[in-house]
Amino acid sequence: MSVRVNEDLAVSVQIACDQLEDLAKQGVTLLICNRPDGEEPNQPNFSEIQTRAAAVGIEALYQPVIPGQISDQAIVEFGNALLTADGKVLAYCRTGTRSITLWALSQAREGQNVDELLQAARDAGYELAGIRDRLDQLSKEAL
């Protein structure tokens, strides 16, 4: 189940290979996997998703992060992927939280208003108040 964050980005729980054709029909052109392989039993490996995604015209990017350990490099890479995407993006992990966290951090790094980012996350069903300090710091550094 994906949740739209804005016109170009949705975040989702773990996706399955049989969802890829529908995602392509919905205009998704880039998948960003923020979940390490083998995090839990029966989770599809990224290589499976990537192969099936390519078959339906979707690019797939593997950017795994461990909860609570999101690096500055991961933030930059996520932001760059969004900037260079040609179409809709679906980022996913186990629950969607890592993906929306990366989105909010990458946007704060670009100077977007932190209150608006937190509200957008809330509207999508995610509470990111716990990373407010990091969002504020990134936003200040952008100015």
C-alpha cells in the first residue's frame, strides 16, 4: 500500500514483484529500495524486484538504510535520485518510515520549510517529530 507524499513521490511498505506492472501503468518510473536484503524471512531480494521492474520499464535503485542510521550520504543520494527522476517515484522499505524520513531530510537539506515537511509526513500517516532537530539543522545549513 503506497501513500502519496506529493505529485512525484509515494512511499510504501515492502512491494512484491506482482505489483510492478500496475506501478508502471500508474506512471512510476523509478523505485527506490531503502530496505536491506534479508531483513526478514520471505522478503523479496532487491535483485528480483530490479529484474522484474526493468521488464516493465521501471528503473530500480538500491539504497538500503538501517533504521536510526541514516547517513548524510544516504540523504544526498536520495535527494539526487528524486531530482533526476523522469516521472513518478515510489520509495519503499518495511513500513515506509525510512523512505519518508529520507525524503524529509533530503528536502530540508534543500532548504524546504521544516514545519511543512513534518505536516506533509503527518498527512501521509508518518510522525517524524523525533527527527525535528536534524531537519532544522539541515535546513539551516541550506541557507
